[in-house]
Amino acid sequence: MHLSVKEILTAFFLLLAHLEVVAVPHNNVTFVPVDATTINVKQTAMENDRTPFGRISEANNLNRNKTAESRKRFQKTMDAIFNDYRKYLSPTEGVLSASCWLNVTTAPVALIELAELDERLSTILDFQLKWSDERLAWNITETEWYYVPHDPNMIWTPKIEIGNPHDTKVAQSSKSQRNVLNVIYDGSVSWRFVRPIDTICEVDSTYYPFDRQICEIDLKVSPM
């Protein structure tokens, strides 16, 4: 805000109008407010008005510092985990009498094409896999991190194979899209992705247009 010279002088004389001069020894002059109580009350009110914003700012700075410290601790934990981690080994590799549970859920997203002459069924499937890998677990009380997203290429993942692939487009069936892989603090892993699938489907159109086609998709899960 810019004030003119006239406005500054007006404010100065108004201030003098509310002050009185008190003579003190050694020819010093002290300006004492006439109504000091009123001014103190106003100043206190202004400070109280600023207090909530000050508290919010302090809380934000504190949370920002705590988050930065937590991130550093968690990064050290992840570095220690991956120093000894081997993604080409399954979670139970080398452990006697141990089994790795794996839950696989799949659902069709879209039917692309049913080619009668090629006997090819082209679909898009949504996969959701869940398993446990204790090598990826960490102490949540020390890091305060519940889960972390990971690159599927950085950890061990089960391999999904097509049991009845169509030869002409078998290469496309291995490409995954929309990869989302999360690791929870107890070592639980959740992996969701979408994949185009091309499979063989024998088409019988004898009773066309009243025919009914049944196509099977054979999925196999490999640990490697």
C-alpha cells in the first residue's frame, strides 16, 4: 500500500492528538499514550486473531518435518531389504516344508473379437493376484508406512501363462497394461493388471443365427 505525503502527515497529527507530553529530568521528553489500556486490549485482540493461523503454520511445519524424517527412515529400511533381495527366487525358495499361498482373480473387461475363420477369441482380462513374501516385510511402528507401491519388475511375481494361446498373436498375450503392485508392511503383495488375451476357440456355426459358442480360456500360474 502506498500513501501520499498528505496522508502520512494527517496520520502523524492524528497520532499526536492522542498523546500527551510528560516532562522528565535532563530535558528528555517521553510520549505516553493517553489510553494505554485501550491500545493494549486492541493489540491483544489482534494477537489472538493471529493465533489460530500461527498454530496451523506451526503444525504444518512440524508435520512436514516428521514426514521428511519418516521418509528417510523408510528409505533406509527399503535399502536394507533390497540389499539381500533376489527377485528370481520365490518367497519360499530354499525353505523346507514351506508353501506360498497365491490367490488369483480374473474378470473379463471387454470382448474384442471372435474370428470364425481363424478360430480366435480376442479378449481383455483384468487380473488381481495376491500372495505373501515375508522378505519384503518391515516394522510399521518404526517407519509409520502402511504400504508402498513397487515396480513389478523389481520383485518376484508369479508368471501367468496361456494354456490355449492362438499362435498368430501369442506374443501379444504377454503384454500387461495398467500395472499396479502394492506391498503391505506384513509382506502381503497385491498386484493388479489388465492384459489382452488371444486364445483358440473352435466355432460351430451349424445353427447360425441361433448358434451358441462356448470358448474356454486356459490359464496357468508358474512360480518362475
